[in-house]
Amino acid sequence: MTNDFEVLMSGQPFKRLAEQLYGPLMERSGLRKVELDILYCIAHAGLADTARDIMERRQFSKAHISKSVDHLKKLGYIEIQTDPEDRRYLHLHTTPMAQPILKDLEALRATLRATLFKGITPEEREAVSQVLTKIVHNLRDASASGEAAPH
């Protein structure tokens, strides 16, 4: 593999850019990056709005979700509703108080996407998307089975 691929797989360039972009919002809101990410997920969850749904979709740890949900609820950014048909399920929803942060998050994520895809054609974006979908699938399979693919 190329050096660029290894650098990308390390995640460090992306992490540095994300820290640079998220830093001011983290400071203004008093939220950690994981809390901002979970708030964004809750806002865009649709019907998959339980902590388990978010954990499975985004691969956050149970501890991160639990701690973040408690903090976001305490600050008034989310509310938790018990499912009327099955009280074991708790549905997470953002509140109007979260809207200014979510607006900033949308702008931040748009800037991040624009930076990442600068100079990349729609066709190249589609090809990258297809390859990344396969890579994520391979990672989930390997993680679930506890085995890596042979060389």
C-alpha cells in the first residue's frame, strides 16, 4: 500500500483537522467532541433513535453513549421518551435548546466535507464511497468474528 493510504488509515490528519474545526464549538458549548457527535446523531436518527441504535450505527462505546446522553439531558439539549409500546426502549430526541449547536455542527461538517472532497469529481466521490462501504463492512465482519482476513 502507498504511504498516503497508511497515513489515512492512521486517522491522524483527519483527527487534527477535526480538532481544529471542532475546537471553537467545543469551547463555546462546553461539550466534548463525542458529545457533539452523539447530539448530531440523535438529531439525524430518524426512527433509529435509541442509544443502542446510535451505538450500532456509529460504533460508539456503550460508556460514551451513556455518559454523553446523561450530560446532554442534564444540559437540556435532549429529552428521553419511553416507548409507549415497550417500556424497555428509550427514544432520544433533541430539544429546541440544541438547535443553535446543531446549526453550528451542520456548518462545521459542511466545511469538513468541502475540505475532504476538494478537487474530487462526483464520479470519484462515488467510487470512494463504494470502496469505503466495503472496507467498513470488512471491518465489522472481522470485528464480529474476531478474525482478520488472510493476507
